[in-house]
Amino acid sequence: MHNQRRYPYVTIPPGASPLPNPSPLQAYPEFEYNSPSGDLLNPWDHTPTARHPNGRPGELRSRSRTQSAYEPVPPTISFPEPELHRFASQRTTLHPYSPRHRPSKSDDGHGSLPDHVAASPPFTPVTPDSASSMHYLPQDDWEAPLNQLTRELSNVSLYSEEGLIRFQAGQLAEKDEEWHRLVPPEAQEALGKKEVQRQSVFFELFKSERDYVEDLKLVTEVFIEPLKFANPPVIAPDKLRPFVHEVFWNLDQISVHHERMLAALFERQLDQHPVVQSVTDIVLETCFQFQSEYESYIKHYPLAEERHRTELSRNKGYQAFMQKCSQDPRVRKRDMITFLSRPVTRLPRLHLILEHIHKITEPGHPDLEDLPLLLNILSDFLKSTQPGIAAAENRVKYWNVCESLTMPKGEIIDLDWYNENRSLVYSGPVARRSKSEMDWNPWTDLFVALLDNYLLLTNEERRTGGILKRYVSSRPIPLEYLKLGSFDGQPESRKERSEEGGILDNLRAQYKPIYPFTIYHSADKLTRRYTLYAPTESAREKWRDALVEAKGIDDVRRDANKWFAPQLVDDGSFRSPGAYTPRGFGSKASGRVVNAVSFTAAGGKRLMAVGCATGIYVGSRGDINFRKILSYGNPSSIIVLQDFNKFLVHHESYLLAYSLDLLARVAMYQAPASSLDASMEKIAGGDGTVLFCSAGRIKQRMIVVYALKSFFQITVHALEACNFSELRRTPSRGSQGTVLSFRPFGEPLYVPKDAYSVTPLAKTIAISTEKGIVIADPANSIKQMVSVVPDFSGVTCNTDMADLKTRCEDAKPLGLIRTESGEILVIYDTLGCYITKHGVPTRKNGFIRWETTATSFAHRGSHVLLFSSEFIEIRSISTGRLDQVIEGRDIRLLLHTNLKSHSTDDTLLVAMRGTKDDKDGVSDKIIELVRTAEYSSMQTPMTSTPVEGIWDEWDM
């Protein structure tokens, strides 16, 4: 209704201070108030500009309503400086004449007005009767003091509740967002310097929490929602949801907790402004609620940052989207990393603010007891997240190294990158000296990365666009094969060019000390021995410590996660002459173990037959007293057909069969040795020399395959084992040496002269030759020769296949293994490659190089075991990944076949140098490789049923 009126004079007491509570009578009951008529109303009530504050209507309650000009005027009071009972040290009655009281104009009413308005009539509240007679300045007179009046109104607005509401809504100017700007100077003087400082820190807590919540909301409004609904899509629809989850993780959950805490803090601020007593209870309650969400986010943050950076470097659309988001004025030129790191930095900052509050809190205040509890909780929580952050940061570094690697062309190297437990242990630059003496610059700079399972030596190359590529210069060394050499060598000097690049500087010698250390591959000590040079002595020590620690952890981890557990069967029963053996003892020693097989005798007793240099010994497993049963020294093969009661021996040029039951009875002294000789059947060897033999199930039949050399050709024969019922129906031929327990399976096969082993397959047989592996079907008389694998017929138009062919021709084929995917893994002594069922190489003509040269192999489950003289290398058949390495001396796969009804019953026995070396000779240790099963944490609870009467004698 005043829109058409000129501005009236408004008398505002300069230096007046607001009240912390709406009602002065409630806030200061001990003061005796005088109510002289005509005094100004409470200047901290709502001003005309604050009747409709620009805040969040309905969220914050008002303290007092604005009085109407037409209401009766209550008696006005003169406000002394308030006595604020905060601490015992301040509980002194403030009196105008008190020594601690500083005289001000408020001691004598409202004091005088400024000079330019001092002559104005006294201010009188407007009533209906006086409204028409209100005094106004002329137009030319009131414009002069207008600016001063506006400043006075602004100060009153800040000191009132309106200023607090505008602060909480984020509508104050940045310079006004301070506690001292919202509290009159008189109130600040009454509180004292230390309490003013404490309230300022409280205000900083409120302000930082408000800004933090706004930033969390901004992430959703500016980044997440536009990214989800972008058209055209910035990220492929099938990858958008995982990307948003990976980058922003659980920010929404954290935001909910802080919105609740901020609402409680703002309510506490409104209730207690200008002197907030404590917020410890609010923060403590929220701290217990958000710990799990913060722990998850903080530990994941390095991964989220790296995912964002990776997408930013690869996706131009994402780059444009980020550029568009940065134009939002609320972002204030901050990038995405700043917003993603806000939860990571928020709790440490909150801890610092609360710690500051605790330091400046007066004695006797409850916060002195409560704040340490909250600070300890926050501190312990932050410390507990540090290992998670370090692990995530290490994970990011690991990813960066793996993504920058370029492996040698054609070679399949499974570093197990995608295993969640993989990590980067240490990395850094080293130098290596060239072996060539003609090289004018013999030094090569390398980047070496020590993973928790491999050591990588790489050459770095920086490409355009800042892309870093690391080329693996030498095959990765598994930690199982890595050995440490000398780390205490004297420093050497490396000649370098001057960085200034002058002509004379290039002529001068610039030398830099470097520190050598040696590492080598235990399976190839000479050709894979590396002398590397660290830039400093401390760097060399760090490499030594990192290598020792990584190998120690790797040993422990692999020992606890063995795929095949070696179990000792015997160590001492079989001996060879040694350095301490007396003369003449050699005739009594069994000699070196060459093969062994275990079987089950009648009655369920487990026995083992061991082929040695002096014959075949049979005895119980675990018993040191083995009995020599057959005098076939160094048998080439021992085969047990448990279901057909047959014991086959390949010795020199003969393949013989004995009764398995009689063999066991003779070993246990239950039958004479002559009975065993009477059960002998000669399978082959009379009309030629048996070169090799094997047994397996072909087309659901038990087949014995052997190669017979006669004159200038080699033929492969297949015999089917028959059980006892079938033997009785077989007509007797009545001739000496006729084989009764086996019958021919198919026709003989003519194979190359260089054949040396055979492997039964599901329907065919694989014959290993020097030029490859021949696949043949003995039951198919029309087309016996199927193919030679691998099939390199397409080598003329494929360079990768040509390289694979060259490598395979230089290697010795050992056999074939069928994989679960239908591919076939061809086993060579130095490598392996995958082919289709038609023999064509797959996987881009790639190959797997073994870490050692294999002499034999065995297939068990999903793994292939490669045997050399010092190592047993266990690899995954499907990927070629190295899963386990077993070390030993003079390792031998005890060539045998124990074919029962189920292949899982086949025991795998290995011989190696034993631990005993005394007058009895050097022992051979026989171990069994037992396949392990994954331990499940979900164990069935152990329950026991009490046995009736078990406690009777105890009267229980």
C-alpha cells in the first residue's frame, strides 16, 4: 500500500545487536526491562524486505512474525548487551559499569543518528490515524541519504534470520558467507575471541557441507542424467549402464546420507544461531551410517578415475560431452576428476574441521569428551581405507602396464591378466648392455615391470597422441623359474651425451655411475641370463627387495593352491650305486627306476610294480620290502589292464602279457613263481622288433597298439583285449604262441620309418614321427591314413602359418590332446599349437612355448603335464596358462598305462632323485601326483549322532 509513497525516515539504532532468540523476555529473564513509550520496535524482527525471503519456503521455520502497522504498539524495550551463558569463565553479569564491559552507544538507548538524519523527527509507529500525517522529505532531500539507508537495511537483513535463511539457500554473496557477517559486532565482543573463532569454524562446517551436497547433486544433474539420455548416445547402449556404474559407483547412496546430515545441521543452526553449542551428535550418528558406502567408494575410486580417463582418451563423443558439461556455470571450470574425488577428500577435511573445533573448545564443554570419540572413529576409518586405496591404485597401474604391452607376434602368452588377484609389485627403468662389441652405443634403456606372477622386460615407445607402447623384448619370466644372482657388484660407468647439445660437449665424455644386478631363468641358465643396471644404489636395493618379496609371496600362494599335490610313495627302497657305496654293492642295488604302475589285487590290497635296471619289483604301497618278480631289466613300458586281469611288459624286442592276479599272489608269497611263468602270453616280438606300444579305449573298446619293425618297414598293429567269457567262446588254434587273450582290431598300418610313439584317440590313433603326427584308423581298411597334422597346406599365402611351420619342423612331436572346445592341442617338446579336427591350425596360427624342453607329457583333467629332467610344467590345456611348476632332480615320468573302467582311477607316478645318499646307495624317490579339488568355504556343518550307551560308564 506504500507503492505511491515516498521513503519515510526510519530510525535504525547504529551498532545495535540482534538477539539469538525471538523473545527477549525468554532469552534474558534476569534483565529488568524498561518500556519507554515511543522507542523503536525490535529491529531484528523481519524487515519489510524479509517478509517473503528467497529461500526454501516451508523447510525452515520463522522465529517471529512481522507486526502490522495497525496493531497496538507494545511497550518497547532498551536492549543491553546480552549475557550469554556459554562457559563458566564468561558467566559475569554484564553491566554498563562492569570492568569487562566496553561502553557503547547501546548503553544509553539508541544513541544519536547520523548527522545527515539527525534533525529528522522521532520515529513513531504508523497507525491509521497517523498514516495520513506522516512526514516525508522533499524529492531533492531524501535521495542523498538513500545509499546510507540501503546499507543500514542490508546490515539489519544480514543480522536477522533472513540472512541465515539466504545463506542456507546459497543466495548470499560470497563475501557475506561468513559468521561475523551474520552476527552484530556487539554480540561478537560479548562472546570473546576464542568463542568467535569457534563459531566461525562451525560456520565453515555448515558451509562446506552445503557445498558438498550441492556438488553431489550436480554430478547427477549435469553429468549422469544427460549421459543416460543423450541422443545420439555418447556411449554404446550395451556399455552405458556398466560404464555409469563403474565411474560413479555409489555416489547416490553417499548423497542421501549427507542430505540428511545437512538438514539436521541447518536445523541446529537455526535453533542456536549465533552461538551453536555442538554438532557432534549429528555428525557421529551420520558417520555410523555412511561408513560402508564410503569404504566401498574410496576403495573403488582409482578404478573409476582410470575408467573415465580411458574413455576420455578413446571416445571423441565422450570428449565432446565433457566439454559441453564444463560450460554449465555451476561446474565452475572443474573437471570430472574433481567431482569424482569429492567423497575421497570430504572425510579428511571433515576430520580437520572437527579437530580444529576440539582445539579451541573451552574447558568444561561437553565437546571435549564427545569430539575425541568422533575424531577417533573418523581417523580409524580413514586408516582402514588406505590399503584399499593403495590396492586400487596398484590395480590401475597394473592395467596401464598390461594395456601398453605388445607381445611377440604369433606367440600365445597367457599372463592371467583378468585375474582379480593380479597386481603390479614394482616397475622402473633399467639399462642393459649389448653383447656386441661393434655397437658404438652399447646401452639400451628398458622398462621392467615385476608382476606378481611374471617379470617383463620391455622397450618403451612414445607414439603420436601420447600413446605409450611397451614391446616385450624378451619372453616373460614366470616367478617360478626366476632366480636371483648377484646384487652387490661394483658400479660401472655409462657414457652419455650432454643434454646441452653443444659441439664441444658432445666431444667430452659424460659418465654416469650405474649399478648392476643379475637375474636368470632357472631352466635356461646360460642363454636367459640378464645383467641389468639400476640408476642408483637405492634403486638396486628396491629391485632386490621387490624381487625377494614377490617370489616369497608367489611361493606361498602357489603352495596353497596346487593343482597337483606331490605325495611321497617311496624313498629308499630303490637305490643306485653312489659315491659312498662300497665296492661290490652294485650287484645288490635295484638300479634306476624307469617305470612303475599301481594296481589293486584280489581283496582290495593296493600293490605297485616298479621297473628298474635289474628287473621288475612288486610290493605293497608304503612297504619298503619289494620283491623282484620278473628279471626284465629296464623295461620300456609296463601296462596294467585291470578289467582284463592282464599285466603287459615291453622289454627289448618283445611284448608279453601275464596274469595280473598271479603276479599279485606271487608277490605276496601266495603262489609259486612258476605259475606266473605259465600264464605268460607272447603278444609280439617273434617275427620282428617291438619299437613302442600303448593302450587306450578306441570306439569303446580296450585296444593295445604296438609298432613292429621288420626288415625295412614299420607296421602298427592293434589288438582288442577280451574278457574271460569271450575267451571261452574263442576257438583254440592249437599252435604254440597263439595269443588267446587278444584278437586283432583292424588291419596293420604301414607308417614312416622315423615313427617313435603312438597315442590312442577316441576313434583313431596318432603316430608321432619326425615330420609330424600321422592320424590313422586301424578299423578302416579302405582309408587308413587320414592326414598328417598340423596341416600346413595353406602356408604359401599365410606368413603366420609359415612361421608356425618352421617352428614345428624344428621341434619333436610328442602327441595330441583334445580340448573341451573341440580343438586339438599338438604337443611338441618345445611348444604347442592348436588345430581343428581336420588338422588346420587355429588361433591365428599362434603357438605356446614351454619354459623347458619336455621329454614326455601326461594328460589329466583340464591340464597337460610336461616332464623334463628338472621341472614338471603344468599348464591349462585350453589357454596354455602356466598354473604350477614342480622342481626336482632327474625327473622321470614312469611310463605306464593303468586303464580301468574310469580314467580318473589312473594313478600318475613320477620318479626323481631321492634324499638319501649313503653306503646303501643313492635313492630314487617315487611320488604320486594327486589332483586336488577346490576348497569350498561353504562346508557342510558337522553333526554327530550320539551313540547309545556311550556315556553309561560315566553315569551320564
